[in-house]
Amino acid sequence: MLAIPVPLLRKSTEGHPLRWQKLYICAVRNRLYFQPLYFLFWVLYFVVARAVFLIYHLDKSVALTSADTLNVFVYGLRLDASASAYLCLLPFLALLLATLWPRFKAAGFVRVYTFVLLVVLSALLSADLELYTYWGFRLDATPLQYLNTPAEMVASAAVAPLFLLLLITLMLSLAYIVLYVKAIDLKRFATRGGKWIAAGLALLYLAVLVLPLRGGWQQIPINQSAAYFSAKPYANHAGLNMPWNLAYALLKYNKANTNPYQYMPPEEAAERVQALYHTPDSSAAAFIQADKPNVLFIILESYTAKFIGSLGGEPDVTPNLNRLAAGGISFTNMYASGDRSEKGMVALLSGYPVQTTTSIIKYPQKTERLPQLSKVFKQYQYSTSYYYGGELEFANIRSYLTNGGYDRLTAKADFDPATYNSKWGAHDHVLFGRVLEELNQEREPFFSTVYTLSSHEPFEIPISLKFPGSTEEALFRNSVYYTDWALGQFIAKAKQQPWWENTVVVITADHGHPLPGNDPNYAPGKFRIPFVLTGGAIRDTLEVRAIASQTDIAATLLAQVHLPYQDFTWSRNLFAPDTSPFAFYVFNDGFGYVTPQGTLTFDNMAKQVITADTGITDEQIQNGKAYMQQSFEDFVKK
């Protein structure tokens, strides 16, 4: 309710003191309500900005269904709230300061702050409208790459409808400046109650901002994945909050847009890497004769070779996986590409190398350019699904999978909370039960990815402990045993289903683990993982001892099911003749390079070898540096 000038009140209420007092109380607002109104003011601003984006790109928006359009706003709302909360931090802090120090003029500060932000954000939002036309992704840190070439920037801007963009900037900023002045200017609100009560409420409002800041109560703070809901990239892009996306990109800029690993001339690095991927022109062995078999791709959390008997590890921890390896095709020298779940996922499903101090999965505009197994299978009329008992918002996984075009994503919210462990989500036997139930009704052929989680810290399991002890290592050992138990139950039931005989089952891990043994983060033993091909469509048993990388699984699988894999340029068919077998992995700002001559590990920060086996030569060291340099350069250019 707007403030009414006191002289008018006096004139209209003369002789009616009670009526005058009531009107005065209504006319002067309680400052208690300012913070919620100010927060909603910014949320509304971002909602309107999203509508402007959809209108500006009407040629793309008309391809969205009404449900898509509604979801653009619904799914974008959490990022809008998070961005609004960040913008509210300074004004809320100013109000807290004003309650404790009345001489501080908070109303003037908040007014200037709001007006400046409105103009700046409106200008950025207008620029984003036109940049999206050319780039196909929302405004991020990309313009910073062109600061050293201003002529090109000016040339690019010359073709933009500058008058229209300026008009949008003025209309959007002026409309909200007027709204602020007329409706929620702080000077229209009066402080009621004591000083300390007002200060306590101001502090409470400031603390409550934490909730929208991180996007809710969930374990994983909000990221761009919150806006990803559709197989249509434009719908996901429209749902993004541009200022939030820009701020996130700026914070990550140096890690995503420059290559710190310049060990040799780019031409030499490219030649060395190309030589590693050269294979003789001869046919590769084929072990799957079925036409368009189903593919079940199972990723086991933290499954280190040190616990797998078939790989020379402890004999009793994974009895079911050991039997499957003995009855199928087992690769005994497979190395994970990294040591994080989200990094392993990209290496497995896209055949793409892992980055050291960052990860490509954090950048949806980059992952859009990656090949994915799901895309290939879907292109060949496979139904596609993804199952995980945890939150897909973790590390931007949802955006990556959405870019992969899966028909269906099943995650934590789709399971009964009674089946959760205390930290991550549904236990593995519950996950496998859901997979079995739905695959029995899935249209064939299908490609389904299943990602376990129970063997992740805190290593909670719903069955009795198999191995004694309460140390972290003992708990980890028991959690690996439990997942193996759940896997064994699932496979036994799957073998009874009609789809089994025409199914290839891929079993591997996202990464290894320091335990048991507390390996240092660079040790090759930490990165050695299983890779087993089994299922009714696999008729042979074979042990493959060649050195292999996690990135090679994608091309190997596609070659075996007779589908093209040329887009997976960082992946090799492991059944093709290979003149230079190798595995490359990264840890925190360092890399490991495994060849038949031995293993070397290298510290990128210190620019020196950490460890090197006796057979390692300078040639291997140079090849490892070349791979580090070239793979990160490819990431930068994505």
C-alpha cells in the first residue's frame, strides 16, 4: 500500500482521530516486509527476462510444446531464486547495519544499488539475446577470450541490431526502476519495534538467504543442471538464469579457457598423439554376432582392482564379478582416466579424456559438443534409459545426460526415501530391482546405463557385514561386497528374462580408490579398474591383458555391436591391432602414463617426474606430456 501524504490525511480525516490513526498505520509500511518483497522483485525480473528471451527467439520458441514452455519457467525458477538471493545479500546486510547504526542511510544505498544493477543486468541480458543467435549458448566467459582482439569484437557487434537491443535494455531497466520507486522503495517502509528486535529480524532474513543461494535443502548445491529437463537444448538454455550462468563461468574462467600445459610446439604434440591412435589397416576381432543387441552398461562406484580377485586383488570381496569375468571377456589392465565420479562418467560414455583441476561436465556448453553412447544408440532406434539412486544435480551430471538425449532419467527422487542411505540415495539392490522391473517392459533394442552408489563413502549397507572391522577400509570392503551381492542377484534374475540372450552387459567402474593400502593420489594401483563384457550375446571367454584406458571402452563397445564410432576420436577399439598400447590418467594437476615399458607419473605444477619405472625413456615422457597438452587444448576449444 502506497504512502499517503500527511497533509491529505489531515484534511480528509479532520474530526475523526481514530480513523486518521488507522489510515496512517496502513499508509506507512512495516520494514519487516521489505526483504521478502525485494527478493520477489528480483525473481519477477528474471521471470520477465526469460519471457523476453523466448519472445526474441520466437523462431525457436514456436518449436516448443506448451508443456516445454511451462517447464522452461518452472525449472528455471530455482536458478532465478539463487541469483536473486545473491543480489539481495548487500541490501539485506545494509538493512542490518542501519538497524544497528541509524545514521547509515540504507534507503539511498539500496536505491542506487538496485538501479545500477537493473541497468547493468538489462544490458547483459540484451547482449545475451543476440549472442545466443550466433553462439547457441547463453552468455558466459567466452567474450573474455576476445579482449585481445577488439577489432574482431567491434566487427561482430556491427551486425547486431543495436537499436533494438538498446531499446530492450532501456525498457526493461526503466520498467523495473519505476516498479521499485512506486511499490517497494525502502523509504516507504518504517521500522517498528525495538532496535534489537529489528536487528534480529534483519539477521534472520540474511541467514534465510542461504536456502535459495544453494538451491534448497538438498545435499548438492544448485548448478546449471537444475534448468535441464528436456532433450531439446534450446529449452534447457532458455531455462538458464543468464547472470547466474555468467558468474559461474567467470569463476571457472581460467580453468576452462587457457591451456597451462604447453610442453612442446602444438604441431609436435598433435603428431605424437595422432601416432598413439594409429592402428594398422586390418579387421578387428568380433565377439558379438547378434544384430542390434540390447546393451546394459553398468558403472560400479569406486570399484578398485585391489578388491577384485580376477584382477589379482583380494579373492573374496567380489565373488559374483569374479565369476562373470571368468565366463565372459575380461580386460585385466584397464585404467580409469581420473579419480572423480563425474570425470569417469564422461570418460566412459563419451570416450573423452579427463581434465586435471577441472572437469568438462561442469560446462554444459562444452558437453553439448561431446559424442555420447546414448546419442549413437538412439540414432539407431534404441530406447535409452539411465538409472542412478542419487541426485543427478551432483557436478552438473543432469545437464550432461540431458545433452546425451536419454529417453528417461531415473534418480533419487524416483525412489522411496525409506530405501536411502544417510547421504547419497537409494541402496544398490533397490536400484537393480527397479532396473530389472522396467527393462522387462522396455522396448527392444535398448541401451540402459546403471550407476551404483553404495560403495561410496560413508559405505553404509543394508545387509550384515561380511568382513570384520570398523575402520574405513573395512567399511569400504564390506560396501564393495554388498554391491557385488546386489549385482549377482540382479544378473541371476536377468538371465531368466527373455531379453537376456540378446543382451551385452558392460561392467566397469567410474574410478578406483586409494584403499586398501592408502595409495598416494598418483599411484597407478589407485586407477586400475575392471572391464568385463558378459551377457547372453557374448559367446566367448577371453582374458585381454593389453594395457587399456577407460576412454577406450566406448569405441570398443560400438565396434562390437557394429555401430559407428568415428566421432569418438579419443577412444580406441581394443580388439583392433595396436602398435602402441597405453593408458593415460590424471590426478590433481598431474598425470600418469602407462605403457608396456612401465609407468611414469608427472607433476604438472613442479614440471617434473614423480615416479618412473626402470624401462621408461624420454620418449615416453614426451608422449605423456603431449597427451596432457593436446587433450587439455581440445577441452579449451570445445
